[in-house]
Amino acid sequence: MGNERKVVVGGTFEYLHAGHIKLLNTAFSLGEEIVIGVTSDEMARKMRRRRVKSFDERVEQLKQLVDTFSRGKRYRIIEINDPYGPTINEKDLDIIVVSVETFPNALRINNERRRRGMKPLVIVVIPLVETNYGYKISSSLIYTSTLDEWGRTQ
């Protein structure tokens, strides 16, 4: 048990898309236990200038997705209220998987972990998933019906 790698990821996970799948698949390929932080309704509202699906809705669709490729690995979904989530309290985390956009947050997390006397996390950065037109696939573009979850224009 003690040598199992624990991986953490986080996000709003509103409109699940190819980028989320890449992020989560990477996390599940690297660890035996995955901690998935999902932004609270309050945090999601502060981060977006639009209405966001409820926490419960987002978690339910996330569970359905994760169950399709978790391969029996343990995972837990937790609510986060700040950019750090469990990373600055759980000492036994090993790896954080982030996108190019959220890489600066991972650096801040490791700085805070060091400040607290914790080992820094190994940071795995995945590239953004883009369409053949160069758009970054995002929940915002899906919300506005510009793209579908696979990056196809609508």
C-alpha cells in the first residue's frame, strides 16, 4: 500500500471534453489512487462570468466518464474551494497532472508544499487539446456552441 502512487488533478469539469479525457487518462495511467478535485459552486461562479452547472451535476457526469476508464483503480472526487485543494494538506500525494494553462498553479502548489515542509509533487503537464483550426477545446466554447466536446465546429 505504501508504495502506491497517488495522483491529483483538479478542475471545474463542466462540459466534459477531449481535454478532460486526456487529463484524467494521464492521471489514471500514472497512479494507483487518483484524487480528483472539483471546484465548488462558489469557486466555479467566481472563476466564470456565466452560470455553471451545479457541483452535483458536474460530479455525476464526471463519475460516469471516469468509470469508463478507471480500470478498477481507486479514485475519489472531492470538492475544492481554492486553487490548492487537497495538495497542501495531504502529504502522501506524489504527482499532479495539469494542462499547460494550469502549470503555474502547480508551481504555486509546490512552493506552498515546500513552505509547509512537504515533498513537492512531480508535475506532469499535458498539452492543450486543440481543434484542427487551432482552437483550444474548452467548456466555454462548448457552452457557447462554438465547438462540441471533440473540438468539431458547430
